[in-house]
Amino acid sequence: MSGFNRSFTLLRAAMRHQLIPKANITAKPAKHALSAGEQVIALSVMFVTILGPSGWILSHLEDYKHRPGAAQE
């Protein structure tokens, strides 16, 4: 048990002296404002890209369950 305490003490000492850099975050207005049409197109593309494949798989789930040539029980 003392070996565990000694290693824990060494880890704690090593972690104490690490320097963590500050993030350079600034809040500024956008350089180019997006129109409402551009926002709609961007959100539509993201929606189709993320949910399209999931919807395809879920809508064809029965096809994947009953593959031709698979052993029937």
C-alpha cells in the first residue's frame, strides 16, 4: 500500500507544476455577414449530411435483416 501512496504523491507533484496556456479567445463580429438564404442552405446541408445516412439505414432495416442467401430459422 505504501508503494501506491508513494506513486500517487509523485504523480500529484508532477501535475502541480504544469503550466497551462491561456486561450486566446476574442469576441468580434463576423467579417462577412451571412444572408438568411445562405444560412438556410448551410443548415440544410448539415441536416442531410448527418441525418440522411441514419434515415436510410433505419428505413431499410428490414432489408438488412433478410439478406438473400442467409440461413433461415
